[in-house]
Amino acid sequence: MTRVWKWNRPVTVREVLEDLQQERSIAYTTVMTVLDNLHQKGWVRREAEGRAYRYEAVSTRAAYAAALMNDAWSQSDNPAAALVAFFGMMSPEQREALRDAVRMVQGPETPAKENPAAENPADENPAATEGDTGR
């Protein structure tokens, strides 16, 4: 998967093979089998090109990592404790990236003065209407 994500485009068995062979000796059939297994598991899709296939990742590496984290977290008998332990393992840079991600998910904060309900509490409390003297 690393090679498929690295190129971020459909790849052939031959392309992956040639890239891997720069680091170690590996057989064409091994690469073909692995890509076929990834296809059967639904991690890559493939499209015929002549007598070969081009393989493409179904999701991004980030989405895959997020799914792994979510799966591990959801299997915990104490999700809060698991998160605390996970956050404790993070480097300062990772914690800052987490803070940035939370800000992105939450969206921009609305200041109180721009929130009309905050200026007029009666809007949120139906009992505080005209004619209600509070008695």
C-alpha cells in the first residue's frame, strides 16, 4: 500500500516491482499476489490495461490511519482512558497537530457579541416574555 499511496495514481505490478527492487530482491509474482490480495480485501481497485491491471488506492493513507485509530479506540473497554494514554504518548508536535485538527473540525468560534441569543437571554427562555413579571 505504501507504494500505491506514494505515487497517488494507478500503478502496475511492474512499476511497484521495479521500485521495490531498488531496495531488495523480490519476485514479480509476489508483488502481483500482494496487489491481488489488496484488491480482494477492498483496499485497491483495479482496471484492466491490456493484459495487466492498474491498481489504485480506494482511500488515502490518512483515512486508513484514521480508520485504524477509530477501530482500536472503539474496542477499548474505557475509551476515555485509552485517549488519555494515547495523548500521553504524543510528542509536542503531534499534540499541536491534534489541537489544529480539533480547531478545523470545530470550525470558527462565534464571539458572544455576534450571537444574538447571548445578548437577549429572554429569547432562550420562553417564560421570560412580555407581561411576565417573574411572580
